[in-house]
Amino acid sequence: MWLYTIPVAIALPLFIGVFVAVSLLIVILLRRWVPRTGDPLDDWDRVLRYVMAAYGVLYGVTLALIAAASYENFRGVEEIVLAETTSVAVLYRDASGLPEPTSSELQSLLVAYTDHVIDVDWALQAAGELPSHTVKQVTELQEVLFAFEPADDSEANLHGATIAAFNQFIADRGARVGVTGRELSPILWVVLYSGAFINAVLIGLVGVSRLSIHLIMAGLVAAYVGMVIFAIASFDHVYTGEVSIDTTYFEQLRDTLFAPPR
């Protein structure tokens, strides 16, 4: 979608502009059908006020709930990514206590895994594709870890703790990969866009004598609705676009824990 391929500073005004333009066009088209004088105006206004009040609450609540859910999902995925980097760090430190060459092998594989996540996995996830190459790297980690034979109880305890850290790492990695491609159901997008259209129609049916005031009122409401739907769309694809979860946590891990001592 074009929304995720251009900067927010350009995409947001364009997105809002489409909403405002459609709303203003609806106002212009519907004004001829709106009574402005005579007794029918009282009935028209009374019914329209009731409909707009009921619809405003219904659509406003729907819009707010979907926006909140999209943001919570975005924050939840960010926590998943942070959890995986934490698991990698714990596994890296636990591996440092094992005897050579197992210690160096595990740490080297973890460094390679992190580099691959940054350089390859993220681009695939941004495209909505499940990263699969790191499965091989995880398997190599497992083979090295499970092939280790503890020589005493101390090594056995550390080996057990390292296996537990590895299992947590597997779970956190699965959670991060599992949310690739997660998005709002198409039916919710139908609800959002059809609701915005109905909202514009109801505003177009309001009896306003001056066209300029009517257009300003409709444009302001459409701009805000468009802004909220843009935010929902931006948070919907967590790995895609300028508003997305990036590799910052993995880069910090690589630049701090994995960096050679000075």
C-alpha cells in the first residue's frame, strides 16, 4: 500500500486531503436536497439531530476502540521484540560460563543470529513474509547446546540454566515471527470507511444557509476522522512503514553486549 512507502509528512496530508475532498463534494451534492425554509425545516432538524447524536456516539466509540486496539497491538509487539533481545542477552551471558569450545561456539552463533535478524529478517517481515533462514541458525544453537556434556554438578546446573534460557529464547522468537503479517480484519476497514462516508453524508444533510460555513464544518470533521484512520492504518502493520517497530533493540544488543571490550 502506498501509505507505507512514503514519509508520514507526505502521506498524512494526502490521506487527510482525500477525506476532506470527498466530504466537501458530498456537501455540495446534497445541499440541493436540504430544506432551508418553511415548516418542514423543524421536522428535518429534529430528526437529523437525533440521528446525528446517536450515530456520533456509535461511530465515535467504534473509532476510538479500534484506534486504541491498534495502538495496544503495536505496543504489545514492541514488548515482544524487547523480550526476544532480552532472551538473547541472557542466553549469551549464560553461555559465557560454559567451558570452551562450547562457550565461544554458542556466543558466535548468537552474534550471527542477531546480525541476520537485523540485516535480513526485518526486511522480510516488513514485506509481510515469514523469516525462515534463522530457523537453521536456531537449530545450530540447539545442536551445540545439547551436545555439551557437563563434567560436574556445577557445569550441569549451568547447562540446565542455559537450556532454560534457550527455551525462553525460542518462545520469544516465535512470538516475534508469529505477528508478521498481523493486521485488522477487512470487515473492520469496511466499518471504518463506510462509517466515515455516512458521517460525511449526515453533515451534508445539515441545513446551513451559508455554503462556506457548511464546507468548513464538514472539512474539519473529515480532517479529524481521516487523521484517526491514518493513525490506525499506520499502527496496523507493525513492521512496515515509517511508523513501525525497527531493529533498535537488536542493534543496541549488538553494540553493547556483543561489542569487544575496550
